[in-house]
Amino acid sequence: MAELKALIFDVDGTLADTERDGHRVAFNKAFADAGLDWDWSVETYGRLLAVTGGKERIRFFIDDFLEHFDAPADLDGFIADLHKRKTARYLDMLKAGQIPLRPGVKHLLDEARAAGVTLAIATTTTPENVTCLLESTLGPGSVDWFAVIGAGDVVPAKKPAADIYFYVMEHLGLGPEACVAFEDSHNGIRATNDAALRTIVAVNGYTRDEDFDGAALVLSDFGEPDRPFEVLAGDAHGRRCVDLELARAVLG
Ligand code: XBP
Ligand code: MG
């Protein structure tokens, strides 16, 4: 039996259900702030989520969704400015407490900390979004609960590339045999598959019908002792919520 040494968490859609009512709303506020008539509906945003990274997503929208767009000479600069505005709007939403952690997440984090199991984050989102989400939901100092936070542009290729997971394991000094990853999306499981990480998926409204081939377990959410998760695929080993016993069983 391998020894479980670390839990590696994706952020958006996994630690918190941030996309539909968080990032999407912040993007739309930024477009309005910039005087653009762009407005991403829930449905359009669901299609745009095929591309990870906010800057990359804006570019995808311009290239594939707009009939016509008079691109400025410095398109990268234009996109970077829009994304900066969006991040500011998103941070305001986090600071206002508008985005909670998903059920069962804090319970698992607390259990891991008490047991001395290392915590880490591997995400495509912007680093300050991570810091602000943790501090607004878990309080000051919670960023220090995580030994490594791999986020955003720290790697050349975002998910579904496995770069961010290799980055985090390298900085942890651990291999995939000692870690369990937590994801929410097809892009995420593609990344963990390529990093040879055993992965527990907690789906959300946008990702429920995606392909999670390779996941050790697919769940409705992390579950809580009094509100068990629903098992969508895989063996939950008789557990009712995601805990260290389940993570160890998944690691094998
Ligand atoms: C999800 C993403 C991010 C967010 C938006 O990241 O793809 O791009 O949608 O955040 P993950 P930014 O699931 O890996 O946490 O605008 O900061 O990219
Ligand atoms: Mg995610």
C-alpha cells in the first residue's frame, strides 16, 4: 500500500463553484467597464470553458464567437487589459463573500492538516484569485496551509496540459504514487491522467456530463457526514464523504 503524503486540489469548480456566478459575471462586468457590448450568457460561457485561462478564453471568444471584430493593433495588450479589469471585479466579489467553498471541502482540509498530510493547489486561474478565495473563505493565514500553490501563468501550458501538476509535484518533492488529486472537469482529468495522478472528481453544473475517463472516482460533490455524496462512477469503498480513508483507498 502506497503512503498518502499529499492532496493536490484544483480550484475553480472543485474547491468552489466559481465559474457560472463568479468568473462569468466578473468577465461581463469587465466588458461593460471597457465599453464593450459583449455579454457571456450561462450557455455561451459553458462553451467557452473548453479553453482554460481567462486571457486564452477571451481570445477564443474573439476568434471563434465574434462575427466581426476590429482588433486593435496590440490585441494581446487589449486582452491583458480586459483580463486585469476582470480579475479586479472577481476579487471584489470574493472579498464581498459572494463565493463560498463547496460542501465538504473544509472538512477534508481540516482532517488532512490534523493528520499531517500535505496540501497543495494546481490551478489554471490567476494566483491572486487563489489567495483571495482562501482568505475570504478560510480566513487569514489559510494560504499557508498549502505547501505549494501552482497557479496561472507559472507554467507555459495550461490544463489540459499536465504542466501545472508536474510543477506542483516537483516543488513538493513528491511523485504521483504519494499524491491524490481533486478535479472537476474534463480538462482537469486530462491533465491529471498525463501526470499519472490518481484523481477524485467532484462534478458541477457545467461539467456533470463531461468525460472523466481515467478518474478513480466521480462524485456529485465532496459530501458531508450528514449529507453523503452521490457516486457517479468508481468505488467509494463504503465512504459517505471524501475523507483521508477514501483518499488512501483510492491511492491503493
Ligand atoms: C479554471 C480556469 C480559469 C478560470 C478563470 O481554472 O480555467 O481560467 O476559469 O480564471 P481551474 P482566470 O479549474 O484550473 O482552477 O481568468 O484567472 O484564468
Ligand atoms: Mg477546475
